[in-house]
Amino acid sequence: MTAGMSDATGGMRDGTGGMSDTARLVEHLTGWIRDEVLKSGGRGAVLGLSGGVDSAVVGALAKRALDERVLTVLMPCHSDPDDADDAALVARELELPTATVDLTSVYDALVVELGKAAPDLPAHRPATANLKPRLRMTTLYAFANLLDYRVLGTGNLDELTVGYFTKYGDGGADLLPLGSLTKGEVRDLARELGVPRHIIEKPPSAGLWIGQTDEGEMGLTYEHLDAFVRGRDVPAKARRRIEALRDASAHKRALPKVAPRPDER
């Protein structure tokens, strides 16, 4: 992305009087969100606000695209209190309409009921951790149904490539504004959009458990992922890891397969 200097209108200039690549990308994504929501028959958009940079950027873009017809939802669930504080900071600084739905008691009750049928399940971290994003997406679609809004996902290209999302959780959405952008490009957008510096620089986390980080769980850095998806060289070990995760997660990026009729095989 091209660095630029602020002008009096709030856009970024490239030093020659033209708009920077990042500013053009903001305009493009803003228009895309507006057009896709409206042509689908939606009145506005709803998204989860986690306190991370991806959701902050999507929230800022949605606010520009739809003004007050956007709702951001804070959904704590045994979450790090710092994440709630960061989400509140983003909402305040970007003037985003918010609602809060505490999913802790719902999650706890569901784990108890699942444990009655499958006693080993409550101690199985992947199974229980993935309940959280699925409950969050259920919550977002409840608001979407109520308001006739469309659900905006916050996944970026790096995460989509290696399947770093929960199937029918944070991977379930109507629109993915950041789906063609690397993490580095998302951070560039965040700076352009006025996202607080602390949010841009904090270690990315899906908030699945206290102390969890994206890079720690993936076993990869976003720097290597950015390079891989843009066709640049990465260390052999990182490349093998990325390719293995990409191949293992192919089912997450596909629509459900429909069984053919016997005479169609």
C-alpha cells in the first residue's frame, strides 16, 4: 500500500495530489458494502465487534457505507475483559451503534447439556471453543432477522486461505468485505480509517480462550501468510505448514455437497 499525507478532506494523498491506494480501497469497499446490502434487499448491516482490528475495520467501513443503519454487537463469553474494553473503545472512537449480549450463561448451559449426552465433550477444547463463534453467529442472525439486516463477516484472506475460522461460526456470514485482503492490508485500512493505534498493534486473537492468539494457534506468522498469498517467497517450513492447513480446510470453503440422483451419476 502507498503511504500518503492527510489532506483537508480527510482523504489520503500520495504526495502528487492523487488519492492513495489505501484511500481508494476504502472508497471501493464502502461502495461495495452499500451496493451488496441494498441489492440483496437488506436495510442495513450487523457485525460482531471483538476488539480486534478486523472487526474494527469492517465496522468503520459499514458506518461509512450505511450511516446509522449498522449495528455492532459485543458478545462476551468467558472473554478476556481487555477485549470488551477494546471493543468499547472502538465503538466509542468510531461512533458505532452497539448492543451487548452476554453469552456466558448460554454457553455454560449448552456445555452442561452436551456433557450429559457426551461426557468427554466438556473437556474437549476444540469442540467447546468452537461453540463460542457459533453462538455469536446465531446471535448476529437473530438481529439480522429482526432488523432485516445483512451479516458482515470479518475474516481476511490469510484466515480464509488456511481455514482459520469456525465453520458456521465466524465463517458464516452474508458478506466478507476483507476476504481479498491480507492482514497487513487490513492494518493499512485501519490506519486510514482512524482505528485506535492500540487496536492495530495488539496481538490478533479469536478470543476462544484467555491468552489465545491467532499466530500461536496457527503456528504461523501473519507476515509469512501475507507473503504466501501474494506469491512471495516464504521459508520452506512455513510454506509446508500453510499448504497443509489449506488442504485440510478445503471443506470449510465449499458449499455443502448435494447428493446427485442415481441417474445423474
